[in-house]
Amino acid sequence: MKSTVLWALIILNAVLLLSFLARVTHSNSALAQPTGAHNATPAPARPGDYTMIPANINGASNGVVVIVDQTNGQLSAISYDDANKKMDTMNKIDLQQIFQRAAAANTPPGRPAGK
């Protein structure tokens, strides 16, 4: 009985030692973070920072949720059609293009856009 317990403790200590060594010798890199310029693979895009705004639209029987992706500069909307039991979605709008066009249209002649 004593030799069985002794061998079980020796094996347990060996497993603990190996797991400790694996933890200490492993590189200390954050694998969940986007990769930097030192790697050949490009960095993955950052997830969007979303703002969702409920809205009531005149002439529409259903409510609408307007979704603004602040990271990627996109606007979309979604609504639930209760009669047909389906979601109606709006295509994404690139807000950067809209803001650039509006800035260019409101720029006085002889003055660079954006200033």
C-alpha cells in the first residue's frame, strides 16, 4: 500500500514539474492580439464598435434598429417584419465616402477640403 502511494506521489510530482516547465519555457506572447509588422501575416481587422439606436419611421408599421459601426465607418438598419416572420436588413452605407463628399461640396473655392 505504501509503495503504491509513493509511486502515485512520484508520478504526480513529475506531471506537476513538467507542466511547470512547459509554462515557464513557453514564449510569452499574446496570441489573441493582432499580429504586428514583424510577422508575414497581416493583422486581422479589429472588431467593430457598434452603436444601436431604436427608431420609429413615419409610414413604417415596424420599428427599426439603426446600427452604426464606428470603427469601420458604416451605417445599416434592421427591422423585423411581423407579418412575414422575417428580418429586413438594409445594405451597409460607407459613412467615410458620404462625409468626404459633403466636405468637398461645402468647401469654398480656392480652399483645400478638410480645413
